[in-house]
Amino acid sequence: MQAAGWERFDRVISQSFRFSYNTLIMNPRRPTRQITLGDDRVGRVRIGGGLPDPNGNPTEPAPVAVQTMTAGYTYDVDACVTEIHKMTAAGADIVRVAVPKKQDTEALKEIIPQVQVPIVADVHFHYQRALEAVEAGVHKIRLNPGNITDRDQVNAVIDACKERSIPIRVGVNEGSIIERKDKQKRMEELGKYFSEHKHGHLLAIMIAKLEEYMDIFEARDFHDVCISAKSMDPTLVIDVYTEISKRFDYPLHLGVTHAGPKETGAIRSVVALGTLLANGIGDTVRISYASDPVYEVEDALEMLYCLGKRERKGAELIACPTCGRIQVDLFSLVQEVRHKLASDIDLPIKVAVMGCVVNGPGEAEGADVAIFAGDRRGIIYVQGERVANVPEEEILDRLLEECRNFQERVRRGEVKLGEKKVDIIPPDPIGELGSGEAKIAAGLVDQVTVGKS
């Protein structure tokens, strides 16, 4: 290549790299006020941070907290406590419960002493439920501006929370923000909503309702507040939180409401929440599914791990996708490995399960423990060093054994996570994984060894 050609090549590569690098850089967390919920017994969870506290002391941004909500009736104390324990075990930092009736707030007196996580009371139509929840010892209150509008009632809740240093989330929802009592007014609002922009008018209503509601808190000199503005439309969620982040310095609770079943709700939620988090917006999240809330916690944590917003706990499993080269029951193997790793491994070990040797070695670079499968066999590597070649029926047990052994070596300080010892040398695709040897012996193919011509 001529000199001018090399210069042009270097320039193109440089520009391409710079573009890719810039697009991958995530914006720093937006600084906010910081709120704290919990107590000495259940622990304290901080949300937001970066701005000075009321005494002028600096605050460090807290890790993005994961929330979920119970699906059963709160007044069913035993079932509610069992559900909260499951969510806590899955990694939830905060759990919310519905309190539509007095029997629910009464149940809080029995529930709260039995759990090990801060509890939020979700209050909708009756401000008295908020006052009862405060008396029961709840750690946070959620109010909906679309449902509790009487200023004196809001003031009563603010004063009760202020007296006990209990934060309040002000949560606007698409489903409750449009006027429903006055049908004519609702039709006018909906008409404007559909006339100009996909969600421009609704966006304006949500922001206006929040500003109007927050005036009450400002007048009461109450700033222990978190804000949310949810919709089922991911693009509206992105737009409304982006606008809110410019107008308020309170921490933001992110969520996509009534997102649907896990299969589609995961996409709907991660599109919106991942976009906002990557842009530095968001201090606590709840992914909402019409499914077991434990999935909400698991998926929220994985999203935060992938974005570098939380330090990973437990193994990180990567696996190759569907293709015609797979010669073992890879999909069953991956699920079995995933479940076993969840119960046996608590360090963030990176584990790679690859179905063939074509792309596997490159895709598994950096894995602490890796398996490459061939014709009913698997070759296992630990930080690049080959340690075993086993038949398919032994792959799972041997892989888990190597993961457990590696975890113990990390704990003893003998090795470090992600510290590759040697480059992975791909196994011979013809002879080393089984079927090739028979073909060679029969004279059907020439022997080929990777790395040799």
C-alpha cells in the first residue's frame, strides 16, 4: 500500500475508533439530593446523592437501588412475609406493599418486625392509610398526585413523615394522571394528546402535575423526596425522566408501568431504563412484570451489572447462541450450569459455555472458567489453561467442580478474578473432540491441526 493509502487507512481507523469509543462512554450519574430509608434492624438504603446534605456535608452517589413489589394481599401476613423473604434473597434492596385497606396497614405491624429489608407503603386513594402506615413503622411512603389531591391531606402526610424522618416518593402514572371524573375534560386532554405529538401533551400533564404537587412539599420545607413518572410507552418514559431530571434535583425512581409479561416486559423495560441509566439518569429502579416479582429483581440486577452501575454478585455466565455447529445439548447444559452457579458461586467468576471451537476461544477470552464442546465431549479451561477433556455426561459436574475450586483459590489469594494466565489455544476441531479421529482413520479427511498449515 502506498504512503498516501496508509495515511487514509489510519485516518479512517482512527475516526471509526473515536466514534465507537465516544458512543460507548456512559454519562456520569446526575447529582441529586440523597434520601435514606430503613433503620438499624433492617439496614439503611441510600438513594441518590452527589449534592450536599441539609447541613452542607458532601454526599457520595449511592449504588442504584433495586425495588420490587409484593403480588399478594398485604393483610395475609404469613404469605406477605414469605414473599418478601424470597425477594430479599433474590437481591431486592427495597420492597413495596399495597395498603388499600386499613387491614393492610394493621398487618404492617406484624410484617415489618419479621423482614430484613426496608418496606414502602403504596398509598393511592386514602391519605389515612399513609398516616396508619407511618404509625405502623413503615420506612417510606408512596403517594400518587393523580389520586390524592387535597392539600390539607397531603400536608398531614408530610408532617407525619417529617416527624419520623420517613421519605416520600411522589409517583405519577400515565394511567392516573389524565382527568377521569370529568368526561368532557378528559376528552379534551386526550384530543390534544393525539393531535400533535405521540405523547407531547401527556408529557406536559405529567410534568405539570409533579411541579404542582412538589410546590406543596416545598412550602412545607420537606425535601426527603424521590420522584417517579411512569408509562407503558418506553419512549415516553425516556422523555419524561429526561425532562424531570432538568427540573428537579431530587433522586429519581425509574420504571415502566404495566410493562406486560416477562417475555416482552423485559425488552420494554430495559430499553427505557437502560437508556436513562446510561445517560446518568436514575437512582433506584423497579422493573414491573405480570409475573413472579423475583424475576423483576433478577433482571434489574443484571441490567445494572451490565451497565456497571452495581458490583456483580455471583457468577457471570456467557454462552454462545444457536448455530448448526453445536454437537451437544448446549441449551440444557447452559440452564443447568446457570442454576448450579446461582446456588454454589457467590464471587463474580466469569464462566463461558461454548458449543464449538469456531468462535468459542475468542468469545471466551477473559473467562475464568470456560468449556468448549465438540462431538459429545467438552474441553475445560481455567484462565486459559486446559484442565480436562471429558465426555458430555460429565461436563456439568466437572465444570462446576472447576468453578468451585477456582472460587476457593481466589479466596485463598492464589489467583485473581479475570487474570488470564495464558492465551487459550483452541482444540483441534478435527481430532481433539471426538468425531475427527474416526474420519481420519477411515481416510475420509486429512488431519488438520489448528495453527499448522
